[in-house]
Amino acid sequence: MNNTLHHYTTDTIEFISPLNITFYGDAAKSEGIIYWKVDYDGKPTVDGKGLETDIWVKRNSHWRVLMRMSLHLKSR
């Protein structure tokens, strides 16, 4: 089976705002704005900013991402 993710190539990904982390005991939420530039089979697909929110849980002394949410921010 040909996986769609095998066709994506990330050129650039970086946080462009401070990462905001809020702890809730053994859970946490991290939020930040990223700049992301991606090609799909060599053709530009994504070139913009987005709000990334991750929900983390601590299990057996290790932090793991439980869920990721992304929101594309329109360029002006």
C-alpha cells in the first residue's frame, strides 16, 4: 500500500512564536505558531503559518503526545 505520507517532503518547519505550555498534573497542553513549508511529490503544497496544539500525558515517567490539533492561519 502506498502511504500518502511517503510523498511529503518538509522543507522548513519552525516555531515562530514562543511555545506556551500549561501543566495539569500528569497532562499538559503545548501551543505555538509554526511556519511550515511542504512539497507533495515535488510540488509546493503548504507554505504558511499554523497554530499547533498538542495534548501530552505522562505515563511511566515519559511524556507522550496524546493528540495534535492544527489550525491553518491565513496570510494577509
